[in-house]
Amino acid sequence: MKIEPETEYRFKKSGNLVKTVEPTDYAGKGSWTVVRVDTGKEMVVRGVALVAKDDPDWSEG
């Protein structure tokens, strides 16, 4: 899956909504800086941990 900046995704494990900011190599290649939609907390996560709205694993949580 191609991840785009300024786009909402959901974490596979927790289901939290996040918005991507920019790609980063801080936590390894393929990582992204994201902001949680509900709290505004900025985090660095692996891109493989994100699910797009058109993915079958997406849920409204």
C-alpha cells in the first residue's frame, strides 16, 4: 500500500485514527510521522502498521 502525507489511516492493532505528516527514517525505512486524530499526539510508526479506508481491515472502531 502506498502511504500518502496528510491522509487519515487507522492502526491495525489499536484502531486509533491517525493523520500522516511526513515519511521518516527515524524508526527504520518505511516509517512515518503521524498525529493521532483524537489527542493530537505526534508519533513515529512503521507504515505497515497503518490501514487505509479502502482496506478490508478498516473498521469504524
